[in-house]
Amino acid sequence: MSSTESIGTDVAAPAGLADSARALADGRTTATQLVSAALARIEASQATLNAFRHLRAEAALAEAAEADRRLAAGERRPLLGVPVAVKDDTDVAGMPTYFGCAGERPAATTDSEAVRRLRAAGAVIVGKTNSCELGQWPFTEGPAFGATRNPWNTDHTPGGSSGGSAAAVAAGLVPAALGSDGAGSVRIPAAWTHLVGIKPQRGRISVHPHSDAFQGLTVNGPLARTVGDAALLLDAVAGAHPDDPHRPPPVEARAAALRDPGRLRIAVAWRPPLTLTRTAPHPEVRRAVAALAEALAALGHHVEEARPRYGLIGLGFVPRATAGIAELAALHPQPALLDARTRSALRTGTRLGGRVVRAAREREVRQHRRIGALFHPSRGRAGSGFDVLLTPTTALPPPRIGSFDGLSAWRTDVAIAEACPYAWPWNVLGWPGINVPAGFTSDGLPVGAQLLGPSRSEERLISLAAQLEADRRWYEHRPPAAP
């Protein structure tokens, strides 16, 4: 079933983001129909998938009616009247931002910058999707909301921490959603739910009201079933708040999705950075990513194995990540309600704050030079001059729900490093990456691959992903657990 089918009130198979926007502009459906159908799908799926923490049904329907009036008057905006969702770490005026935590929180008084831009593009936000507590883990489970489940197999996690957004898009509850990515939290759930997930350049999408989320590790990014839809959402929300410290020059993501990437030099890397876990890609993950590399070669690209010089990049990640957790956890009004692992990270982050985290951030320039050497031609040096790096997004297929229950903080960290060793270095660097669907295991579980680039290379990555999508047509596959 293609993403262009079932425009309108069909609850089972919604259109994609761009298709919905076109149908609204052409008068083939209404915003009220699309939003009503999205809310019906969410309600029908909640007991099974549990993708949403909060719905704003009444407000969304009122906004849809207003969008219909604006459309009838001839107004056109990129997403006018289209339903979307945002992650529960994102401020939406009038709604609390729990970020996966238990306890009470006051409602946000203003929209985050990303939400402000979504509204300016005309989108209707139907609700906020589940995230694990403070976005720390590649699963979306917790006592505050239960377990969010994977629509491809509800015994398994959709990943995390943007698992609610991924489950919602994969199941067709909404055509696209925003997530955030501090260590792979967009790319990992995209891989495990057969989606396109973009981690943009640091600063591409504002994280305001935060100025430098998780010590610069975390960025916001789109999840969608197609490259074009992800690019459309990226264009809609990209841009800086006046207080933002990072301001990369603008890109035209949707235009890039329509361009041929040209013939590229693509490095394939199987060895992850040092994690002290002896992790390696699962045979079925390796098989799927190798098939993707073969497809890229068949499309005319030069593809060869290489080894990025990651060095001890974890020394730059751990202090920044735990300090970021500590900063948010310290603001919780009822710290006793936090997971014991969060309280452990709070203690670690407090110890590693200040001078240690400043030193970790100062290493970033050297890390850019060392790892960036992969992308710069060097005379007499093999393994350089590549345009794109291809790696597995995760080492393992999606784990079962409850796999991380009862583990200590240390054992949880080890299990995460074994399952997801590939994504987090690009958060340290602040550079862009895209998960693309790589196929399925013999049990029908999705796995993904990352297309990674140097600083500000989103347009090249998007063009390459779109070319690969046209060849592989991954959007034709839908999960069995959609409502």
C-alpha cells in the first residue's frame, strides 16, 4: 500500500505529510476530517501501542476548523491543517512537559520555538508522544505511562527515547512527528520501526527554551515514512530563536530530496567506537546493511570499507550526557519519583559537571579534526576523502518489552552500549545523520542504517537517502499492528 492511498477519513491508512498537505490545498479533504481521523486512530490504538502521553483533542479540532476557514479563503502554508505530533520533551502552551517522568508538572505557558514554527507552517498538533524518563534510554517504558510498543511486533520496543513519535508514525496515527536525538533518540527508533529519521546539524532546529540541550548533544529532528516527508517537516521547523548559540546557515531540505546526489564516495564502517562491551552487529543487521551498501554501489556510488578514527570519543560523551541529565533531574519537584537509574545519573552528572564537562566540550574541536579526516582527501593516506559514512544504526534488532527492567544503572548502560553503539558519536560532533530503513529480520523486525556526514551536510545526505528510497521503496511496507 503506497503512502498516497486513502486520503481523507479512512482511519486505517492515512496519507503522508506532503500528500495530506496537497489534498488539503486541492480541496480533496478538510483539516477537520484529517484531524478527526488522526484522533480516532490514536484512541483506537492507545490500549495496544500507547504512543501518546497527552492528547489535545478539543484544541486540535478547533484549530482544524480554523485551518479549514483559512484554506477556504485561499491561504496556503506548507502544513496548513495537517495533523502532527511532538515528543513529550517539547513545550506546547497549555500542556505540561513531563519528559517521561511521573509526578505533577505545571502547564507550559509558551510554545517552544520548534512548536511555534510548526504552528506558523499551519500544522495542527494533536498531542505529545511518550518518551522514556529524561530521554536516557533506547526504549520507551516507565512507571509514569507504561510501555510504548512497536507496531511491527507489540512484544518489542519501538526504541527510544523518541519511541512514542516513532510508534505513532509507523502505525499511521499521524503522518509525521518531531522527536529529539541526544544519543540516537531519533535514529534508533526510526531504525526499529522502519522509518526515516533525521538528526540535523546542531542548531538546525531550535531547542529553545533550552539554549544548549544536554551540553550540546541533543537536537530536534523529524520522523516520517518517506524522505520527502521528513524533509518537509525539517524545512517547516528549521531556524534559530534569537537566544540560540548555534546558527548554521539555512538548508533547503525538500529541494534536496528532489535532486540527484551525483556519484559519491561512501565509506562503510562495521566497527563501532570503543564501548568496552565487545559488541558487534547482529548477523541479520549486518546482512541488511550490507545489502544496502550493495544497492548504493549498484546506483553508481563508490563504496568501500573504512574505519573512522573515533579514538576515546566516549570521554567526550559521558560527562556531557550525565551533566545534561543532572541539570534536568535537579529541577524535578519530586525527585523520589525518579527512576533509581536517573538518580544515579544525577549523582554522576553532578560529580562530572563544571571543569570536567568543560574539558569534554573543549575536546570537540580535536574530535572534529580526527574523525573529520575521513571526509577530507589526504595525500598518501588511505581511508579518506569520503562523502558519506554508512554504518548500522543499531547493533541489535529491537529488544523485547521489559528487557531492561530491574537492571542496575551500570547493567543498563552496558546493555545499551551492546544494542546501540553506533549513533551517539555524531551527537558529540554535532553533525547530521539520517536513519534509513534497511529491511527486516527473519522474524519481521525492522532494522536500519545510518547515512552520516560532516558538518552541515544535510542536503547531500537527504539527496542520497531519497535516491535510495526510490530504489528500495521501503514506504510500501506497513506494520501489522496499525489500527
